[in-house]
Amino acid sequence: MPGPDLSSCAAELRRHDPDRFLTALFAPAERREALFALYAFNLEVARAREMVSEPMLGRIRLQWWREAIAGIYAGTPRRHYVVDPLAAAVARHGLARASFDRLLESREADMNPEGPATLAALVDYAEGSSASLVDLALQILGEGALPAPARDAGRRVGIAWALAGLLRAVPFHARARRLYLPADLVGAAGLRPDDLFELRRPPALAAVVRQVADAARAELSAARALPRPPRALLPALLPGTLAGLYLKRLAAAGHDPFDARVQQAPPLRVARLVAAQALGRI
């Protein structure tokens, strides 16, 4: 049950997605609940495959959310602890339905037994599943039309965050015999998926992880080179700062995602400091 000062969405986020919970705390108080609802929606969708025994059931859960989003925009929202506040956020901030649709469409890839064929395909998945979410967060924090550089920064931050998260999740996915590493890089490195699924930590893994991590770093560098976004939008971009922290840990571990340093979340005081320092840059 949520604490007395936390909504149900906020409590769920604090428990299962503490990084995004932390970033939302830097938003103005009057916009936090909208962010909590948006991020709780994402949490529900992101866990669709984990919560079921087979992909078809995951697709059914995604379809439920498609219908829930359609209901919100039709003015007939379903009764659900996330849908209720999400509908209020959509109405108050005029959130674009296209971003929700793109996010849900991208999450269909979670139900496929095969991973992405190429690095470009993985980046496209990251853009659809994560950058769409950042764009919606920017819409909550912004007033009127968003500046084009801010939206571009959000797209790049979303991609980098997703790539870093997928690399940190390699052990988790391997235990479930799932692989999000690009098939072309896996093949070129001579990495055998079965070795990974049996948690053998094959040496070829680091070569593949390094290439994906470099793609994430390139996105962060490009985001930082853009004109500085309005300060009000920065809480939506804080995942980029945390992604940079995780990528540094990954490099220090020789790009071995099984290393304990990669799996550890930063102490809350460190994460707060990193986020606070970033409220002047991405």
C-alpha cells in the first residue's frame, strides 16, 4: 500500500522504477502526479512480457492498454489506478495520442522470440519505446509547442536510456532466454546465444555490449551538443544523466553486464546529487 504522502502510481514507481521516480521529484509539485501516472503506465506496459507465461498473453495485455488509451481519448476511460490519473494528465496537458500509440507498437517487439536483427533496429525499438515516453514527459512539463531542439534532445536521451537499460538487463533477459542484442553484432563477434542463456559470460559478449554502449554514448553526446532546453523541461531529460552514470560503470567493468558494479543502483544520495547537478545541463 502507498504511504500517506504518495499516490498509488508514485508508490509503485518508487518500488519498481526508482530512477524515474527520482527524476519526477525534480518537476514542479503541480506536475508530478501527471508524471507519476505517465511513468506508471510505462511500467505496466514494460512489464507486460514479464508478467505472463507466454507471448500471446503479453499481446493481450498490450491490447488491453491500447483499448485503455483509446478510451481515454474517447472520453470513456476505464477504471484503473493508472488509467484514472493518466486520463487526467492527458486532458490537462493535451498529450499527443500518437506518442502513446508509438510506444505501444514498439513494445510488441518484447513478445517476439528473436531479438533485433541490427543495431539500427535496436535503436528504432529504443526510440519507439523510450523516446516516446520522454516526449510525453516533455509535453507535461512544457507550455505550448515544445522547442525543436528540446524534442530532439528528448529523442536522443530516450534512446540512450533504453540502450543503457537493455545492457544492464542482459543477465535478467538471459535467464529468461531472451536476447535484445543485435543479431548482426552477435554473429560478427562469434557470440553464441546459448552460452549467454546458460550464464557463461562468454568473452565475446563484451565486444557486442561495447558497440551498443558506444551508440548510447553517441546519442548522449549529440543531446548535450544541442541548445540548452528551457529549465522547466530538464526533469524529463534527467534519465540521460543517469544513463551516463550507468554507462561509465559499464565501461569500468570492461563492458561485462554481469559485473556486480553494473547491476547496482547508485546510492540514493549519489543519484540525487547527480540529478541536481544536471539541472543546468542534460
